[in-house]
Amino acid sequence: MKEIRFEHVSKSYGKTEVVKDLNLTIKEGERLILLGPSGCGKSTTLRMIAGLEDVTSGSIYMDKQKVNDVPSGKRNVAMVFQNYALYPHMKVIDNITYGLKVKKMSADEIKHRTDAALEMLQLKQYKDRLPKDLSGGQRQRVALARAVVKQGDCFLLDEPLSNLDAQLRVSARKELVKIHETFKQTLVYVTHDQTEAMTVGDRIALMYQGKLQMVDTPDNVYHRPANIFTAKFIGSPPMNVVDADFQQDKLLFNKQALQLSPEWSRFIQETGATELAFGTRPEHIHLSKIPLDNSITGQVKQVENHGSSYGVYLDVEGQEWIAMSETKNWLPNETVHIEIRMDKIHLFDKETTNSIGYPKNFYGE
């Protein structure tokens, strides 16, 4: 197990900087998720940990040892690539055991580790097949098994479940967590899937355009987003973030107003914030056909079926909102009344896009 620390790390390809001044500590034995959209630098960050990419500037440490110039093979990491990277001429069983045999591990230990991995990833019936005779999802499971049996200090996963079907992804996620709880490796997991991030991670490091946006627990990333990007990236459907003005204890949306609690009013005044963006999650909005206390109105644009609930798209003073409703009895162009949970609102500085924070004792503080 190793702590991994980035100090002012940048990575460039020519004039293109893909990771920018990254400062991040990955705690020994934790599950850290590198999350973000395609092209944000998360896979490059993982590959720098593995030693597969050179650092352009800055330093990477493992257990206080600077590893910028340490070869990949001496870092004791196990990595699962998005593209499998299996030996095409070797059977499944040989792909899984090859690294252990190179290390001259005992036959009994190899068998013990391999049998457990085959069972966990449902590969027993495929152990004598070649990679060309497997589906994409089966090949990905072989790659996972090969990393699992290595039991390195660091377990690095680059979108490891991307080729599995939905049911198997759920099963594999649970098994990965079980593996980690057994061996306690420092696990770094790259994904663009927020469900994987929320269910697997002890902490989430969210990246965008090469920059770290927020590092915190899944709960805090969801309930206390550091900025507008985090607020809108986490959650499905994403958080509503719209322009608002603060005047006389109210938030104004053009001609409509929401009365704020005294705690929020005092807090905003103390921060000195003027131009604000208001955020609320779709699940924290209640829709009604009759006026409610402290509600605003909007017009229904579209209703989307989400299975257990319905996404209702609204026009509120020219800005689009979405609310989640248990019923679908909302008609296009219908005027509806919008009640917002005031203990679940978020406010951001419109210029910096950063959260202005929360009043004391807010969200259970």
C-alpha cells in the first residue's frame, strides 16, 4: 500500500497542456476516483502514476519517494487498461498467470489467486480460450483478473467496466469493492460514469480541461459542489443552475421572487456576493397545479419518462429548469407552481463560478 502525491504536476504534448498544475494526495489504502468528461486529463494522470507517461513538470511521490524517473516495472502497480492489452497467443489462464510466473511465485499461491479471480469474474468456463474467442466484455474481465492476481501496492483502473453489460457492471463494481476491502491496495479508478464514481469511491477527484475541480467524499461532491461545473456534472438529470439577483432577503428570477431564510440572507450579505447563480437539484423541486407558499411559476415544455419518475422540463422566466415528478400528468404549455426545498439550495459567484459556501449548520454541519 502506498500514498501517492502529486506536487504541481503538469503534462504537455507539444504545446498542448493536458494536465495543469495538479496537486493531489491519494491516501494510502483508499479508493480514489478520477472522474470527468472525455479529454479532461484523468487517464493521463493515471498513466503518470503507472510510469507509462513522463511528467513534464512537477513531482510524483509514492511513500515519500520521488518516482518521476522510476521505471514502471519497479513501481509495484497493477493496471487495467481500457483496451484490454491481452496476449493474443495465450489462453485466458496463461494471460492471468503470466506475471505471477515471471515473478517465480509458488504454484500453490498462483493457483489460489487465479481460482479466486476466475470465480469472482465468472471466467472459469473460458480459461482455456484464446482472447480472439471471447467477447469484448469477457476480455475486459480477463484484464481485470490479471490485475487482481498481482495484488500490487497500487491498483490502477482505466475505465475497467466500460465494455461490460449493465447487469455485469453492477456485479463487477461490488466485487471490486470486496477485493479492495480484502487487500486494501491504494486504488485509483478512472471513469466518466458518475454512478461508478459514487458507488465505488471513498473520494472523488473531479477534473475538467486538465484542472482539478474538487476532491471530496461522494456525499460532499453531490451535496456541497465546489463550483458550477461540479454541480452540473454530478447528478442525473444535472442540477438546475440559473441566474438570480439577491435583493432584500429574496432571490429574484426576473419578475419572480423566492423568499430566503434569515440564515441564507445573513450569509449572502456577509459574503458580499452580488451577481449570483442559483442551483437546485431536480429532485428537490415539487410541482403543483395550485399556488403554494413561496412558490414561483413556470410553463411545461416537455415531459421525459425516466422509469420510476418523470423529468418535467420547464420555462421559468426564459431559463430552462427540470424537475423530477412521480406523476406524468403535466401538459405542454401548462402553467405550474414550483416549490423548492430551501434547505437544499446552492449559490455560486457568477464571475468565478465557485460556490459562495453555506450557512452554519446547513446540510447537517
